[in-house]
Amino acid sequence: MDILQWLLTVCEKNPILASLIANFIFSGLGQIAKPRSHEEKLKQRMLDRLGDPSLIATKGDVQNFGQKFITFVRELQQQSESELYESLTEILIPFHKDIGYRLQVIETQLNGISEKLGLKEEDITLITQQAAEEFETMGPIIDPSKQIYIERPEDTEILQTVARGNYVTLLGARQTGKTSLLYKLARELKIEVPIFVDLSRFSGLERTEWYNHVAKELVRRLPENIGIRIIGEPSCSNQTEFSLLIKNIADATDRDRLILMLDEIGTVPVEIRDHFFSGIRAIYNGRGVDKGLQKYIVVLSGAMPPEELISSESGNSPFNVSKPIYMSDFSLEGVRRLGENLRLYGFKIDDSVIRHIYGWTHGHPNLTQEIFSGLVNLEEETISNELVDQIVKLLLVRGCNNLRHIRRYLYKEENEYVRQTVVKILKKQFKSKFTETGDPLVTKMNLIGLVRSDEDGNVVIHNQIYEQMLESIQSIG
């Protein structure tokens, strides 16, 4: 589901919640030290359309502000190629992905206005509970009781690998379920303590700020029940201080196993990647001599080839000692499970339609769910192949986050060679075998989500939706 569509679904029934999210966005834009032009433009447009949030004085003002924000988001969604749309989506990505973070945001915003509006403690609790209910039905799969979760072979593989004490690098294209899998892993761990940090929240920060924010987030995400002694407010400005914090956390807890999950590793600033990832390798290397470091198992997750994240000259890569696990598509049976979920809500969908959906997406998790979401919104009781084709056509015309990401990547000047290779694949002129090539370009295209291996090991475009979208680039290639 498109992030702004997700936001509308969450907010339309609750203007107060919409107001709180809008105020969070204003705060985030105001805290950017060096805002880019599109961020300044977004802030000014929101001020023009919504007004100044600091002038809110009554509960009616809050509801009116929230209603204006809902209208603003709806208008942006209709202009899905605009830079304002992209800017707002970018701000909301970490908020959308992390349920703990977004509930903390809502609680903070509520506490900020509760006294002014005369909200009682029970009012704050009720709004927070409503927010939790809304949020848990959207976005990454956090609660299996709220949303169906489709298991894939990597679910079992990552759990078994971590249980054996091995490091993991979880690799896959954007929006293929990496974050949801990490949350599921965290729930299923028995004696191990998960510590989840989404590094994308700190993208764009300079070295000192980046280390400081990541350190604070790491301490904030420590579970309360791990018997940890007070280690104080972290203050880190470099890799040495960050490594010391890692050691201090291990020494301060009575637990024997800590699972450090670092999501979106591709967002680590380029200038510190060698130092940061060498520091992760140093945790592994230190296990033989330091009892504290023995407690750690590190799970790295991202969509960039490991060889692009650390230079070969460093000679100290964590990817050499971690097991790579790749995200896979939904199987046909997995798509059937999503179809069964629709039937629970009164929709009629037979197996030929399920196969038709699979024929379009090849089980791509995000695109498959986009189609099912679109079918639900059509409110047709009986789902046919023609309705599926109608949704696919809308996706290709209007776009979605996933398709826009692919387009933006291919049309960047530095990716011209990738674009030319895609054209060769479309014209059946690319003959390398997927499993035999060892070509870094093929690995990169796979992690972008562009290609996969067919049954004979040939490199092919990932799915029929991508093929139709990419046909337009042949004349450019």
C-alpha cells in the first residue's frame, strides 16, 4: 500500500490523530539543520494550507487542523509525481515502518497538548489505544492477529542461523518484507534479547550527529526486562566511542545473548562505512577474548550488495563472517493464503484469479499486496481476472512507491549501464545464467528487485508488471 494511502486510511476516521501526525511532520521539518529546497517548499505549503500549529488552542482547533491535513494529503496523493509527494513520503518512511517509534511520537504529541486542551489521562490513553489499533492493521506486519503473515523459507533459515550463534546478512530489494521478518524474528526468540535499530531514520546526518543519534536510539530500544544496570545517556561521535557503548551494554546486562538487528544498512553514510562495518566485524573478532562481546549476534539487513558497503582495502568486513540470506517472493501457495483472507471478508475469488495475480507479480510481496488492496477498494463482491487487470493498469498509470523507486533508479545518469542491460534482457539478448554469472551487476539488479532467475537459471525481468513498465525505456536504451 502507498504510504500516503496508508496515512489517509489511518487518519480519515480520526482528525485528532491526523493533527498529531501533522504536528510531528512540522517538528521534523523544523529540526532539519540544512533543509533541501523541496523540504522548505513542503513546510511552506503546509503552513499555507493548514496554518501555524503553534496557534492551536482548543480541541476544535485540533480537529480542524487534522481535517485540513487529511485534505492536504489527499490532494498530494493525486499529484503522485510531484516533489512534495516524494518529500512527505520520505519523511514518513521511518514513522510508517516502526510501530514503537510511531506510538512514541503520538504519546509525545499528546503530552504536548494535553494540558492546553484539558485532556485527562484516560483521554490520552484512549487516543493512544485507538492509534495502536489503526497502526497495527497497516504497514509492516507487526501483529499476526491483526494481519496475515506469509511465511517463506527464509523465516526458518534466519531463526535457525541465529539460534546457532551465527551472524546474518539479510538481503533483498525494498518492500520485500525484510523489516517484517526482523520483527517476526524478534517475537520468536526465546532466550535471546532483540535490539532493533532502523538506520534509515538517520540518513543524511553528518558523521558526529549520525553516531550520536544511532547510539541514543540503540539505548532507547533496549528492552526494559533485560536486567541492565544504568549506563547513562550515551554520547558518541565516532566509531571508537560507539564500540565502547556496545561493550558497555553487554557488560551491564545479566542476559547471555543479545541480537543486534541493524536494518537499512545501505543508509550508513559513505564516509564512515569502512569504520562502522569494520567495527561490527570487531565485535565478531573479539568474541574469543571478551565475554561481553560473546553475547552478541549481529543481523544486518539491507538492499545493497555487501561489496558496495565496505572497501576491499579494509580487509575487515563483517559480511565475510555472516551468512547471507536472501528474501524470496511469495509462492503461489502464499498468494492463495492472501486470497483466503479476502474470502473471510465476503469476497468471492477462485483459484484461477489467484493464479492470474501470481502471473502478474510472480509473488512480489509489495505488488501482490497492492493488487489485493486495490481489489478491496473496488468493493466488487466477485473478483475476476478483468478486475485484476484493471488494478494492474491503474498501478502502471498512477504508479506506486515500488514502481516509482525502480523508475527513479533507472533514469539516474550514473545507472545508464544498468538501464542498457535491462533493455538487453527485455530483447532476450542477455545470455548469462543467473546462478553461474557471479556478475556484480546481476547481483545489484537482483537486490534492486529488477531481475530474478527463471526455472532454467536465466536472468529475466522480475515480473510481468515490471516488464510492461520497463518497455518504455527501450527507446532510451
